[in-house]
Amino acid sequence: LALTALLAAFFVLVPVYAVQAGDSYVLILIGRILVFALAAVGLNLALGFGGMVSLGHAMYIGLGAYCVGILSFFGVHSGWLHLLAVLVVSGLIALPVGWIALRTHGIAFIMITLALAQLFYFVFVSLKQFGGDDGLKLAQPSDFGPLTGNDTALYLATLACVLAAAYGLSRVVASRFGLVLRATRTGERRVNAVGTPSLPYRLAAYVLSAELCGLAGYFLANLTGFVSPAYMAWSVSGELVVMVLLGGIGTVFGPVVGVSALLLLEEFLKAYTDHWALVLGPL
């Protein structure tokens, strides 16, 4: 609890420091941490509380980012329309993907989520109209009137979403829904045997986790001003799993801690060596 409060206070004070010091880079750096924290909180609902080891959740980050990029490409700049598109597309893709994948277990579930994510990755690589493998620069950030393009406003909005997602997750897992979901993690057959069908609960958790990853993609596109198929790569999904495990699987705020530790350590090592990955990997 103390670590959670300390980390939350740190995130709140970052924009104060950025304004006082005139350092916009720190907003981008910590903003990136918040983006992946939001995605990790989403994945944790499926992985930590539902026992669904997905290697495809980066697909939803990419889909969220491309919703912003493609709409902006066609001259649609409304931030609310971007947000609506992200939530609708993420949900519509996650529903059939989850329905198919959740009919399997173990390594089969992992491989199906990985395969479908790679399918979408190569689809967007082939879309030359939207930059293909080179990615697509945003024609304009999501339009929110006078707040458009304001780094501090974007940072605070991302932070608010992370805190709201973590609080919402704490309420969800403490509810009857969360109780059934956690029960399916340890004994899905037993849950079914007592007359509670597990699939609707697990599917709802999977879709909700995908929506949070899509929302992370929405913020990532606006943070970087760029979208790329690389956001969907299997390695990004693997990093998300590591972040959740590092912070504490099945804990509410643990993924935020894991993301912060991993990305700050990565940034620290990059300052000293070009071969930072050789150090980060064994650590």
C-alpha cells in the first residue's frame, strides 16, 4: 500500500516538475510508462485473475493506435470519435478471438492468441496505403479543442485512466464476477460442475482486458504521433506478460510497479551502453 501511494504521488508530481524545469521529455518518458501500465492492468485481468496466458494482447494496442491513425488519415480528428472507434473495434475483434481461444487450454490457448495476433500484424504490414511496415505518422492528434496537442493534458488523461482502471479492477475482482473468474483460474471444471458456466465470465474478462489494451494504444498513438505494426509484435505481448509477472501477478497495482521498474531500468541502462538488452535480459 505504501509503495502504491508513493508511486501514485510520483506520477502526479511529474507534470509539476516538467513545467517547473521546462523538461517535456520526462512527460513523454513517464507517459510511455503509464501507457504500458494501462495495458498491463488490462492483461492482468485475464492473466492474473483469469489464468489466461495471452501472447496476443499487443494486437489490441496496435488496433487502438491504428483506429486513431486511420481516422486521422481520412480527416476525422474528433478525439471522442477516435475513442469510440477504439472501444468498438477492440471489443468486436476481442469477442470472436476470445470465443475461439477460450475453447482451448494451456499451450493451445497461448498459441492461438499468438497466431491471431501475428495474423493482424502481417495484415497491417501489408497495408501500404497506411505506411505498411514503415508505419504512419498522425496527420493530427485527437482533437479535444484547446487541449489538443497539450502534452500535460495527455499525460494527466493517461494517468487518470490508469488509476481508474486499477480502482475498477479492484472492484471487479472483489465482486461475484471476480470470485467466479478467480475460481476458474484454479478449477474451471469444478466451476462448471456446480452449475456456473465459466465461458461467459472468462470471455467477458478477456474482452474487458482487450478494451484496456486498445485504450492504451489510443494514448500511445497520441503520445508518439505515430502508429506502426511494431506495436502488435509478439515481443510486445511477451514484454507485457513479463511486466505483469514482475510487478506481481494477480495483484491490482502490481502491473504498474512492474512496468515502472522495467522501463525505468531500460532507460537507465540505455544511458550507459548501446548493449543495454544484454544487461537487462539476465537481470
